[in-house]
Amino acid sequence: MKSPKEKMIAGIPYIDTDGQLFKERQYAKEELKRFNDSEPKQIKFRKQIIQKLFKATGTRFFLEPPFRCDYGYNISIGENFYSNYNCTILDGAPVTIGENVLFGPNVSLFTAGHPIYFETRNQGWEFSAPIVIEDNVWVGGQVVVNPGVRIGRNAVIGSGSVVTKDIPADVVAAGNPCRVIRPITAADRIDYTNI
């Protein structure tokens, strides 16, 4: 029989009956308190905390404090990832973030969900579904990404969006719920090197 943790990661509904998940969330909170309370110049110290907490990281990444997550061990970030202030990742299921991904302030990724029907929800049932953000994605400030969403490579998600369904590659998408506004084309390419 699978433990609540195994069920959570596999996307099977679960109730945290053995307390293991609570203990692991507490550990992450303690590590993130050290991260968030660090001095601005302690960049290496903060990087070491994230490398210890996360499943995988690139060699170059930067998360502005404060940052919050449930566990950390389900989060993988690619090379050259940047997250602005107040990022929250509820990582009950795997969260995979590609290379060259940018997050604006107050971005929230929620793999966790609860039953819609109140009696089941009140019994403590939960579920998780993975989130994937492919390479070269820019996620604007105040964006919420819901469980089970994949955002395709090179996409731009407009500020304030609530992403409830997959977003294809090479598009600008925005809104609540988030929807494709237009494709990204060669007309969007600007050469800043000669400015």
C-alpha cells in the first residue's frame, strides 16, 4: 500500500495520515526561513539552500527572497532561471521549470488541489498534478498557474493571468482564465545591441 507521500507525488488522492508530509513541510519552512532572513549580500548562502532543498537546479539561477514552497524536493529548475520577489510554489507534485525562464513578482504555482464537493474536502482529501514550464518562458507578475498545466517553450504569460489549461509554445497568452492572445512572430524580434 502506498504512503500518503507516494500517492501525493503520483497524483493519487490522499490524506496525510502518518504525519510524514507535515514534518517535511516543516523542514522546508525552516530552510526557507534561513533563506528569506539572509542578508542581501549572502547570495552564495541562499544558492546553497536552494540546491539542497530542490530536486535539481542549473548552475546559474537566482531567486529573490522571499520565496516559499511546500517541500522543495519536487522542484527542478533549469539553467539561467530567475524568480522575482514573493514566488510561491506548492510542490506536492513535480514542478519542472526549463532553461532561461523568468518569473515576475508574486508568481504562484499550485500543484495542490482539493475536492469540489465539501464533504469530501472536509474529510481532508487532497490531490496534486504536475506543472511544466518549458524553456524560454516569461511569466509576468501576479500570475497563478493551476495544477496539471504545461506552458510551452518561448511563451509569454501576461501579468495577472490565471493559467488553468495548457498554453502552447510561441504565443502570448493572458487573462482570467488565461487564453492565447496571439502568436509570437519575427515582428517581435528587436535587436537591442545597437541602441
